[in-house]
Amino acid sequence: MQVRHLTIMEATSPKGSKVPFIKIFGKFLQEAGFQPDKNVRLEITPGKIVIAPAPERDRLIEEKAEQIHSLIKDLRGLNDDILDLDDENDGKCLRESHKRTQPVMVG
């Protein structure tokens, strides 16, 4: 087992607060089985952080979450495009669409 000593540094978060961070790099990561562009899992307990390769299931969940995030972004853009088109037509597009989707009473 190798022992490494690192310095905890301070960085500024996107919200402007000061937060601690640790920079970890070196050949020892590869020797321990960590490859570039692979996910890791942090197990955090008071006074201790364990870094391990992320299980395949975690990677798949992260990929699906990224796909969902991308789809939501695309849908928001599509919604903006529809509203822009509707503005150009004085609101006629959405009113006509709404008429077509009204339930039909049979009776």
C-alpha cells in the first residue's frame, strides 16, 4: 500500500463562497486502476473519503441522467420556438391547436 500526502487548498465556488478542494493526479492513479474519462465513486464519512471506480450501474445512471437533461434542454428550446412562431401569428397557432385537441362528446 502506498501513502500519499496532499494539501487541501481553497477555491471559490460558482456562488462565490470559499470551499476546500484536493487536486489528485499522477501515474499512481493509473497503477491503482483508475483510467482517464472513467467515473469514480466517493464514499464519504467524517474524517475519511474513499475513492473507488464507479460500478457500471452508476455510470449508466449518470449517462441516462445526462440524456434526460439534454432532452429537457431540447424541449425547452422547442417550446421557445413554438411560442416565437405563435407570437409571429398573433396567437393563432396555439388557439387553432387547442381547438383540435378538445375532447368530443358523444352522446
